[in-house]
Amino acid sequence: MIYGNTDGIKRHILDMLENLYSIKNYDFIDNAILEAIVKVSADYNREIGVAINRNGKVLAISIGSSGLVSAINVGKGERSLSGVRFIHTHPNASSMLSEADLSVLRNNVLDAIAAVGISSNGDINGFTVAYIDGSGAELYHTQDINTSDALKKIIEAEKRYRASVSQTKANKDEIERAILVSVDLGAEQHELNLVELKELAKTAGAQVVGALTQSRSKPDNRYILGKGKLEELKLLIQNSGANLVIMDEELSGLQQRNLEEELGIKVIDRSGLILDIFASRATSLEGMLQVELAQLKYNLPRLIGMGGDMGRFRNGIGMRGPGEKKLELDRRRIKEQINDLERRIEKLGKERDLRRKNRFSQPSVALVGYTNAGKSTLMNLLSRSDVLAEDKLFATLDPVTRKVYAAEKKFYLLTDTVGFIRKLPHQFIEAFKSTLEEAVYADVLVHVMDASNPNLFNQYKVVCEVLESIGAGNKPMINVYNKMDKVNSNELTVPVISGVYISAKTGQGIEELKKEIISKLNLL
Ligand code: GDP
Ligand code: MG
């Protein structure tokens, strides 16, 4: 289907345009598509537009500027951008974006809108891309639309957009008040799991207003809990004003639906919670795609139970992140999306391999550690506090890798990694594999621990187990006790492991850590 005014366009040209739908865009726009629309646009002196989603799929092709609006009627993104970018031609004109173009960008909360200027001889004379910046738009002029920057800027734009949305919504949106529910099946780890679940809930931004445990030999098929406990839970919800139940047990789609119907509030399980945390923290394109993939895989088997009613509890924890717009009910389409994402992530993984080979001789350090230990804070501190450190991201690297100088011309690459969590479902490990692998290829691991966490030793063990499982168990490692501003060293619950004591917040101990890193790398 070609949108807009197709009058006077030859049949074979329309067919040719139709065929563009089958081309995947691995760049901002595929070059073959670009060439085709520029040619047709110049020949007919009409604007041609292409709407592309984050998976690189062509959603719509339109002719004429009137076609533009109908083609990209994507609706408003509430928490994030709509996930659609729109590239259109300006025949016989420069690539300058008009106010109309920019209002299309804003009204549809597009990822980006781009114009291709075409000279009278049919040559491209430049590109202009606009990204949403709060309520306005930020413009970039470029000679080559397919520099990787064009795609990366979407992520920056999305962060700004989310920040501006959450600011305006913060007052309106009530905080999520969660009740934690678990079934004690007699497992040794049960207590620990609960403690951890509580922390995860807090990390996700929920306020924990109650907890309930049932001892059973086996979870109930329909409701996980027995009848009596279910009534108790209802009462607890009423009394605490909770609007979210977080279940420690893995829920099937049917169980989730049964519980939501019975309780009248949103119910999620541990995996859903973990995904939510990852979704709100993913910063790189690769990370966001990985989260989206994990979300789709997680949701696919649950669709049956949702019974076409996915829209009911769409906001907040359990529904956030880059994948939130993609939770359509069509299983086949979701499978296609999963395949697409896997291909894109694979491609990014290959690029990553290549980068890794290119920087083969460069010393590298990976920050590993439990979620919320302070890895990203430390990353910022190490790469910024250093006078010689580049404040910007090292151009060709993933946004989570930075160059840190130890002295003039002596630097190492520092990579932040995704947080580790107990019982990380195996499909997540699969989805985040390429990111986790950064740890395998690093010369030295810096294991960041939250020294103020009462559960410190268990978190330490979880991280070691994950490292072991990805084949990074024997790397040279520096143990770092972070958040020492909050505790006394003699209160620590892990006296056994030697390490460096720091606070990424106050900067305490950082010089010692730097020395330790440099010496482990044999850098100077
Ligand atoms: P990550 O998940 O390991 O990347 O952890 P983050 O760097 O995102 O930090 C998690 C939380 O801990 C944030 O709220 C930080 O501000 C906080 N944090 C990090 N380092 C310190 C520290 O040394 N002291 C204190 N008090 N808080 C810290
Ligand atoms: Mg982090």
C-alpha cells in the first residue's frame, strides 16, 4: 500500500515502491530505499516519505506531503518515543525542515524526522534530521545520513523525552505501592529470595507496603495461593492501598490473569520485575534491543492468558521499556519481531567483535557487579575525574565503553556491564550474552559491591556464579567495596575477601583503586 496521492505515477514505479517494503533497514535508512525514493521523487517532482520502525522495518511509504500525515499516524508515546522514524524527500529544494515537518515530529512523538534535499539535477544535496528535545526539536545537518550517529541520537532523544515526560507526570503519577507475595516451598533460599525481591522492587521504584508468604508443598495451579491466603491478600490490598502485587513465583499467563481478575490490581512476577529494571536502565542501542528481545520472549508464552486484554494494566512497572509498544497480540508478528531483533543483535554483536579485534592490543577493564552496586556511578567517576579522560564517548565504541587515561598516551578501555541478579532467567542471559561477554574479553574485572547492603555476601556469590557460567571465572579481579560513605568497614558482612574500599559518591578511595587497576594491567 502506497499512501498519499498516487495519481499519475506509473504502475511499474508503484510496484517498485511496493517492493521497498520488503527491505530491512539496518542503518537509519537502507541505501537502496534511499536511492529509489530520491530517483522517483526527482522524476515526478513529488515528496516521497518512508516510515521505519526500530526493528528496521518499513511501515509506510507515502507520496506527496499530504500523504505524510496519514502514513505516520502512529499515535502518542506516553513514556517513550513512538519507535518510528520518518525520512522524506524535498525535491528541488534543500533539506531544511519546515515547521510543518517539525510539528509532525512532535505530534507523533517520532523517533526522528529527516529530510533529503534533492537538487534539480537529481543529486542529493544534504540531509537534515530532527530529534525531539523536550517539547522542542533538535536539528542536525549531515552529508551522510547513515553514519551510526543518526541512529544513536534517537536513544539520546528518547532519554531526554522520558525525563521531560516523567517530570511532568511525576506529580500526577502516584507511586506504585507493592505487596510482595511468595510461596515457601521449603527451599533453603526462600528468605534470601524475599529480601532480594524487596530490593528489586525498590530498585524498580516501587514502595513496598506489605508482604505475604504462604507455606505450601506446591503452588496452586490457578492462583498460586490457596483460597484462604487469597482472601488474606485481598484484605491486605484493601488495607494498604496497594496497586501492584509482585509474585516471587514464576507466573503463567493464565495464573497472572486469574490473579488480576480476582484481585483487581496488576500482578507481575519476579522475571517481569527484573525486565522492568533492565528496561529502565538500558542505555545503548544494543542494550535496548536486548531488553526488547527479552521482553518479547517473556511475553510470548503469556499472550494466551492475557485473553486479548493487554491494555488493562499497561502503565508502570512490568510494562516499561523499549518493548512496551510492541506487545501486540499477534503471536506470528511477535515471532517475526523476535527473529528481526535476534538478527540485529547478532549484527551488533559482530560489530562488537570487530571493534574488540581492532582494540585487541588495548588494555581493557570491565565493571561487573550486582545491579545497583554503583557500577555506572563509578564508571562516570573514573572516566571524568581523570583530567585526561575524554568526556565524550569514545566515538567508535559502544556508549558503555570509555577511554580512561592513566597518564599521557597511556589509557585503558573501561566498560560498564549489565547488572547481575540472582535467578536471572536463562532466556535473559541469552539475550544479554553479547554484553555479558565484555567481561570475558576484558583483561581485568573490577567487581563493584554495595558494601552497605546486608545481603552483600550473597550478591558477591551470585556475581561470581554468573562470571563462572560465562567463562570469566578466572580473570584477574579487583574487589571493590563501594558506598563506604554509608557504612563502617568493621560493620561489613564479608570480611573474607580483600579489596579496595571506596565511595563512588564522595570519591573516597578512588586514587587507590586507580593505582590498583593500573598495576593489575601493568600499564605504567
Ligand atoms: P549500577 O546498577 O551498578 O550501575 O548502579 P548505579 O551506578 O546506577 O548506582 C545505583 C545507586 O547507588 C544510585 O542511586 C547511585 O547514586 C547510588 N550510589 C552509587 N555509588 C554510591 C556510593 O558510593 N555511595 C552512595 N551512598 N550511593 C551510591
Ligand atoms: Mg548501571
